[in-house]
Amino acid sequence: MAHAATAGRVPERGLDVYTQKVGMWVFLCSEVMFFAGLIGSYVVLRFGAADTWAEPGDVLNVPVTAFNTFLLICSSVTMVKAFAAAQEGDQRGIKLYLLLTTLLGATFLGVQVYEYIELVLHKSWQGSHGFTPAAGLYGATFFTMTGFHGFHVLLGVICLAWATIRAWRGHWGADNTHGIEVLGLYWHFVDLVWIILFTIVYLI
Amino acid sequence: MRSHFWNRSAALLGVVAMAACGGGGGSSEGAADDAGEAAPAAAAVDPASVGTISGMANFGGMVPTMEAIDMSAEADCAAGYGADGPMAQNVLVSDGGLANVFVYLSEGVSGAPAASGAAALDQVNCRYTPHVLGVQSGQDIEISNSDNLLHNINATPTENRGFNISQPRAGITSTQRFQVAEVMVPVRCDVHGWMQAYIGVVDHPYFAVTGPDGSYSIANVPAGDYTMTAWHEEFGTMTASVTVTAGGTAAASFDYNGEMAGADVPMGDALVLEHGTNRIRVERTQ
Amino acid sequence: MDWALPPNYSTFGVVIDQLFWIILVITGIAFLLVEGGIVWFCIKYRGREGARAHYTHGSNRLEIIWTVIPAIIIAILGAHSALVWDDIKGSSNRPADALEFLVVGKQFEWNITYPGVDETLGTADDFTVRNQFHFPVNEDITILLESEDVIHSFFIPELRVKQDAVPGMTIPVWFDATQTGNFEIACAELCGLGHYYMMASVTVHSAADFDAWQASQAPAAAQ
Amino acid sequence: MATIVAEATGQAILHEEHEQSFLRKYIFSTDHKVIAIQFLIYTLFFLMIGGLLAMLMRYQIAWPARGELPLGGIFPESMVASGYILPEFYNALVTMHGSVMVFLAIMPMLVGVWANYLIPLQLGTHDMAFPRLNMLSFWAMVPAGILTLASFFVVGGAAGAGWTLYAPLSARPDLTGVGLGQIMWLAALVFIGLSSILGSVNYITTTINMRAPGMTWMRMPLTIWSLFITAILALLAMPVLSAAGIMLIFDQTIGTSFFLPEGGGQPLLWQHLFWFFGHPEVYILILPAMGFTSEILSVGSRKPVFGYKAMVLALVSIAFLGFIVWGHHMFQSGMNPMLGLTFTVSTLFIAVPSAIKTFNWMGTMWRGNLQLHSAMLFAIGFVAMFAIGGLSGVFMASTPVDIYIHDTYFIVAHIHYVLFGGSLFALFGAIYFWYPKMFGRMMDETMGKIHFWLTFILFNVVFFPMHGVGMVGMMRRIYDSTGYAHLQGIEDTNALISWAAFGLFASGFLFAFNFFWSLKKGRKAEANPWNATTLEWQTPSPPKHGNWEEIPVVYHGPHEYSHPDVEDKDWLAQNERPDVVSPAAGSH
């Protein structure tokens, strides 16, 4: 009678976490699998055809991207600061740090666009004019992975910009931090993915 | 022995092709028919101002040996050939005439009547009939299958939209078109690796394919000075100048020999009409 | 309607067919138990006015029984399958001095390259025949399977052989025919509009006949 | 008591009975029940389309030499010429039948319809966690459907490389003649992936966080368990397919060569990615059906589900094993044979939880008081057919046997026993079962029973002989089998299968008639027509916007039927206070 009518037990309440946060965690699991698919393919293809890869730095401009990586890490810090400010109800801090995060994200995107333009117009790889997605597996995997990451950054920046506008309208505060926290989760995830991508695409 | 075979197979081919496509435009045995068909469309052209071009594709020297085609795995097709079995059709020479040369006016044409009628491409005993076909851009190409087995027709042009269709049984037809002038469009059957045809697409009706005896004739050409180009799948292209007079017959012949084998064979080249000069220019894609 | 495996002509086919029939018997018994049980329950326990179902949440003992028994059967089947699979496909069991052929699939033909009289691929006396596969009986045969364009699958039902041909890979497949006969190679992987027509003839010769056939082809190749 | 209710209503969506525009109420609705009905109509339509494609295929398989396709004239010459279905159109039929059925009919019907409808109702909450995302998940399916239908009419026709989209065939238009059609289908897949992921986020979050007070994990109905596990599978598997599909689109359009050996890519990589998604997908397509069946069998047998815990464990282990067995689709693919060995083991072991479930369903029926209404008949039919599908799976899990039967009709028989005899039977059962809740009227029982028997008999006439055809060695996806020496003598079987298939398709229209006729003319349904225990039956039929006046409190497990301490009736609703019903019941 393991499941016989059982009354009087303490009712289950789900996790002690608000729904939006659970939802974002769940969604990020899905994102992990998306990038795992791309990165896994990259690993398989690179192992299968080692000679079609350039030495780090031959084609890609590592210093510029390293700077870009630094920007993104900084934006994670400012994101944390924004959430902390929200928890304390520090309106000035919320505005400042959300704006900073947005700007850092936008700068990251700008640098990435600049990088793409340089690669397509001025670099060459295995005799092709310009380093494009059609330039071997190296080009294909590079643009697919960094491109999809860039797309995620773009979505993040759009949401951040919107959150910043709301900050100016006084939307956030100590009693309303959920939106910033959830957005922060996403932003840290995007940051983390970039650190992995930077390592395996640019450095190895 | 060898030339005897060629005579016979060319004759057979002619009969089959005639039966199958009823003298459709550009078929190898019916260069004259082809020009004749273009005539109604050329009604706008004053009959008093047109002439005819005719000539030969001559072949001198040793005729290269054609490879035998192994059709043993396709018994129905193989049965359609004599004791020697089917041979490749790359170079068909009969009494010094070279068949399957695509000749067309490549320069000097100013304006042309719209395409009319349909050209026919049949598949008979696992071969394309005709082997080389000329069509006008936009003209219907009626592709049919006389073999009761699967053929696919895989046309791989570079300027036009290609197609890859199949005809699993006898009697199935399909109508296709090429909208842009292009010399030549290769056509192959992936089921039978030896099956190969070429379609020359030009944007006027002044073209022909040499018949089994190497002769061709293009009628109703407006009087004027032209450059003619002849294309052959093994020997590449050569050109000739020709002047057509009203009511007259201009001659233009092309001389081939075995040493020309391995020449650069244009494929998938666009023909561009230069509007300023009304000249057609070949634009190489490679 | 003859629902049977086609007659077997290969050494591997014997074990494959045996395994097939073993599984058929096991699953057949399970099939009768389950379907019979369902029909029996439907009749015996069909609803009656005023009847009341037996209240139970299950039985741990039964759960264990019907977890363990299938697991044991499946473990045995799995071990047996794995051993047979290794015998057939394991790279360590590839016959050392087999006669090698190169089989290249393309839309929609099988081109078979024969090793010629010297029985070695890659030499001058190799020759290629479209859609005809001849080989001697009672001899280890290895084909090197390739594809020019898309994925095909090399399937000879009577020899119980099936292997995908993947562009960019060379996959060895080996077998040994036990009787002479005439069969067909079919393509078992959708490869385009001519998939169904991608068929080649297979002729298993006696050793002498094979040599004779090869000699009849060789002059053409020797030129 | 009051505190429990207060806690549970934390995220309540208030009853919005105020006037809403037609557009907001029926088209862009965020009400999970309306979205479920939208999904239902959408998927029934695509079920018909998928069936129609199958009928055309069956005509060709049975009478390859005849031509004379009835109404063949309405097709363009690029599909049907001189009355003959052309091989390229046949390939499109094969591909799109599979794709439409899997992605646009069965999967959204299992998940889109029933997860949407049942999760909030059975868990006792007002709506999904994210109603607007939920709406988006339906509307993402709309472009997918439009792209799919339109792809038949573009130059080159619809995708023709099989639903598995094996590269390079799917990646190189020059080898198939299909260009745009393939890209459109891949784009549709990306939309389907988006829809599925958005849906899954919702289902998982709702299940984790929004259960009614007292609804512990082990009190959740098995339907919810199966939908929850399915959502996890979809959440983790769909993005991999999306990633792979995007790479395949790039191969076709911008000149990459992920899967093309000419550029260094690997055709097998596609297969690994596809089946890494594809095998969990197989379970996405069957687990919810298992859940519905458990539920309907329990209600129809008037007994608790036999071995509830074992059922949950079996679900979880199937989900876990589902991620490590993908290689068994690739035994003959050229993958390292030793890799095949490990996949054999994991694959065979996935049979164990399936066996557990089958025996537990039989245990549920054992000594029951079986109410053989249409829904119950379909649920029993599910068990019977799923057993066959499961058993035939043992043949292909055994790698040596798979050498022979791989890519033959044996596989076709297997997949249809699982997907049609399994999933679709359960779906029919679910529709008969929950229709009164959805629309407030009962479906006609007589028509329902005729529909069941026609479907059951014809289904078996169609698919059982396919095992035999497969044993003879008939390859999948071949347009004309008559040219093969080893396939001589199966023409009569193929013709029989085709005639039965036409009948099976026709019987679907009886169901459709019943469905639409009952909307207006069906007998009015009370709140709980089946005397069922789960929460959705404890609110009016159909439930109002917001589902509940007051969030229910759960006291019992999900399937308390024929409890010996309850005397005047044979069921105990999950939210019935035990001390009210029977003082004795409270002591458990």
C-alpha cells in the first residue's frame, strides 16, 4: 500500500526558486546542448582533418579578440554589480551598471563585426581570397560557432538595452530584482560560452 | 569493317531518331527540317531578303577508334544493337563527314524571331537521340523515353537552371526549357554512365547539327555578314566567316582531323548579345 | 506469399539465420504470452454491473521477476550477438589473404574493379566492369567499398551482406560464398531518384570458371 | 488548510472572464487550453496530409507498372507524368510522409496538444508558467507547416533525401535535383525545434514549480511524469538537431562542407548528430503515449496503476538510456564495428524498461473491472501493438541480424508498430478520453468502436505482412521492387497491404466525422464522465479560463480506484478530503 491515500503530509511546494529563474535554468540547459552540438562537431571535424587548421594567430587576430574577451568578462562583473545594486535598491547603481553592461556587450559586438570584416576582406586562407565561411572546415566552423555566439550576444544586448531603459523609468528596485537576475544568468552563460570558444577556436 | 559498322549504325540511328521525334528541331539527321521549322517564326523577315547557309564538317585522316559500351547489364538496350554491340558516339565519321557538330551563327545576328515549335530529345536503347541537339533559348525541349526502363535526365548548365528528372518507363515525357543562350549544356543519365548528350542553346534560330554524312543547312538567314562557330565534343570549336545574300546559298565548311582531339571544348559558356553592336559574344565562364 | 529469408549462400549467413530464428522463437513466446494475456484479461475481467476491481498497487516481487527475467534473456542474447558480430565484423577477424575487389558505388551504378590475374589491386592488369560482380566460390573475398557521391548501401541478400558505402571512406567488407549461383547487389540506402534501379548482377563461379571469366575480360583491360 | 491554499496561489492567474476580443480569445490566446485545441486542429490536419502522402506511396508500391494514378492529372508533370508517379516525387513522398508524421503530426499532437492541455489541469494550476512563450510555441509551428506544404510546389519539389536527411544526398542539390525544397524543410525543422524548446521550458518549469499543494512528485499522474520526461528529452535533443540542421543549410547555401567529404567534412558526422537527436526523439514519440495508456488503463480497469514506482523508474531509465543508444541506427553505416558492440549492449538493455511497462499494463488490467469504451479499447490496442513493436525491435538490436534486416521493410514494420500501433493508438485513445473535458461533449461511442475495430484490424493487415516482406529482403524506400530477382513473388502481399492501407486511411475520416459531429451533436458531458480521480476531472467540462475557482489541495496518489475503504463509489479523487469521504481512508 505504498501509494494508498496519504493525507496530512507536508505539501510539496516545488523549488524555493521563482518560476522565471527556473525557466531560465531550463532554457540554458537547452542552450548548452545547442553549443555542445556545434562544439562537438568542431572537435570531430578537427580531429578528422587536422591539417586543414591554421596555427593559432596565423589567420585570426588573437590580441584583438583577447581584448574583446576581456570586455565580455568585465561586462559579467558589471552585470553582477547591477544585480547587487538592485538588491540594495540603489537606483543610481542600477542605471550605471546596466548601461555599462549594455555598452560593453555592444562594444564586443562591434569588435566582432570589425574582426569579421578584416577576415573576409584582408585575410587569406589556403589560397582563397578572404577568410570566409566557405574557406574550408576551418572557416566554416569558425564563423558558425562565433557567429552563433555573436547572435546570442546580440539578443542579450537588446534585452539589456531594454532593461536599461526600464532602469531610467525606475522599474527596478529592491522589490523587483527578478528580471535583472534572470537576464544576468543568461549573460553569464553567454560569457562562459565565449571563454570556451575563445580557448578552443583562437588559442588551441 | 570499322567504317561499315559506322555506316550501319548511323543509318540505324537516323531511322530510329526520325521515328521517335518526327523530325524535331535540331535532330542530327534533320538539319534541313530544323531550319524549315524555324521558317514560320521568321515570317516577319522578308522572304526576299533571306538566304541559306549550307556546308560540311569534313574529317580527314585516321578515324579514332570508339570504345565499345558495355551494356551487358542492360539486356533490353543491348538487344537493340548488332553483333558488334553498342559503341561510343564521340566521333562519328561517315565517308569523310563528321556528324554531331553543332554549328551556329555566333556573331552578326541582329534580332531574331522568337522560338517556336519544340525540339525533341529521345532516349532509345540507352542512348540519347539525338546525341547533340540545338535549341533556341526559351524553346520547349520535349524529352521522351522510348526504353521501358529508368533513365534520368540530368542537365547541368552553368548559366541556366539545371534539372535532374527521371523517366522510369516508356512513353513518359517531360517538357523543359533553357532561357539563356549557353553553349553547350551537358546532359547525362546517372543510371547509364555512358549516356551523354549536349544541348546547344542560342537565342536565334540560325543553328544546325551536322547529320551522319557531315552536312548541315541553315535556311531563312537574313542577308548579311556573319561569323559561324562549329562545336564538337572532342575537337573543340572553330569559326568561319560567311556572307549570306538574299536568295543565295552561302557555303561554310569545317575541316577536322584526328590531331585536334583533346582540344579545349567549351562547355557551359554564356552567349551574350551586345546591344550596342548587336553582336553575340561568347563569355567564358572558366 | 512466401515470408521467408532467402536461401543462404554464405558462411556468415548460417549464424545470422540461426540467431534470427532464436530471436523469433523467444519473441514469439513473449508475443503469445502478452497478446494471449491481453485477450484473456479482456474476456475474463470485462466490466460487470456491480463488480468491483481488486485493489492493488502492485507487487515488488512481480516487478523484480519481470525485470530480471527479460534482463537475463537480453544479456544472453546480447552476449551472443556481440560474439557473432565480432566474428563477422571484428577487424581482427578480417581474412588475411583474401581476394580483394574494389567496389565503387555512384549514382546509380556499381563499378567493380577486379584485381586481375595477379590477384592484387592497384596493378596494371586491374579492370573495371559496370554492374557485374563475379567472384569464386569457397574463397575469402574482401571488397573495399567506396562511394563517389552519396551514401549507398551494398546489399546482397543471399550472402547476408550489407554495408553502407560512404563517400570519403574506404570500408572493407568480407565474406565467403559456399555455393555457386547468380544473385543481385541491391542498394539499400536511399541514394536519389534512381535508388531502386541501382542493381548489379552477382555471379559466384567455381574457381576455374572465375579464372576463365577473368581471362575473357582481361584482353580488353590489357590494351 | 488556508495557509496551504495561500501558498499555492502565489503565482495565480486571475479569472479573466471579462470581454476579450475574438483574436485574443481564440487566435492569439495565451490560455493553455485554447493553445492545446489549436495544436489539435493543426496536427489532425497534418495527420491527414501525412496519410495522403502514404496512400500515394502505397499505390506506387503495389502497382509500379500500372501508371493510371487515379486523379493523377491534377498533379503537375514534375510529380506525375503520364499517370506514373515519378521516382523523384516518390522520394519526396517517402521523405515528407516521414517528416510530416514525425514532426508535424505525432510529436506536436503528443506534446503540443496534451502537455499543454493536461499539465496545468492535472497539476492543479491556473496556467503554464509562461503563457506567452506557450503561445509563441504554437505560432512557431505555423511557418513550419506553411514551409512544408509550400515546398512541394517549388522548382525541384519537396525534400527527397529521406526524413533522416542523410548527407551528402541532402546537402547537394546537383545530385537530387531538389534544391529549395530541401532548404525549406530544414528551415521548417529549425522552427519546429524552436517551438519544441519553448514548449519544453514551459512544461518543465510548470511541473517543477507549479504543482498544487500536496501534489508530490510521487502523486503526479503518470501522464504528467511521461510528459515531463519527454520535455526533458526534447529540451536536450532538439537543440542538437537545430545545430545540425543549420550546418546542413550552410552546406547547401554558403559553401561550407561540414558533411561533404570533398571539403574535408564527414558524412557520418551528420548521422551521429541526427541520431543523437533521433533516438531521444523516438522516445519523445512514445513516452507520452505510454503515459496516456497508463492513465486510461487505470481508469478503464477501475484499478490503480500496477507498479506506479516501477513505471516512473522505467520512464526515467528509458530517458537516460535513450541518450546513449543512438549508434544502433548506424550499425551498417561504416562506423567502427567495435563502437557498434557497445551500442548493442545499451540498446538491448533499453528493452528491459519497455518490458517492465508492458507487464505493468497487463498487471493493471488483471482482476480489473474493465470498461471497454473506445478510449479503453485504444489503450489496450496500444499495449498489444507496442508489444509487437518492442519485440520486433529485438531483431535489429541484435547486430548480426541487423546486417540483414537493416534498411528493409522489417524496419518499416517495426517503426509503424511503435509509431502508429503505439503512439497513434494512444493518441486516439487520449482524444476519446479527454474530448469531453476539452469540448464539454462526449464523442459518439458506436462510431468510436467501429473506428477502433477498423483501425485495429486494418492496421495489422497493413503492417504485419511488412515483416514478411522485409524478411524476403525488400529494401526501404524503393520505388519499384519488381526488377529484383529476390523480390519476385511479393506483389500480391504488397497489393494486399495497399488495399488495407486505403481502408485504414478511409477509417480516419470516420474518426474525423465523429470528432466534428460530436462538437455540436455529442451528448453533453458532465464534469467527470469516466469517474476518474485526477484533478482535471474535478473542474467543469470544459474548464473555465484559469481552470479553478480555488487551487485544489491534493491528498492522494493519482489512481485511487476501488479503494476498499471507500464504499459508495469506486474512485477517490486526488483532492477529496479523506475524512470527508471515509474516516478510515484518512488513516493510510
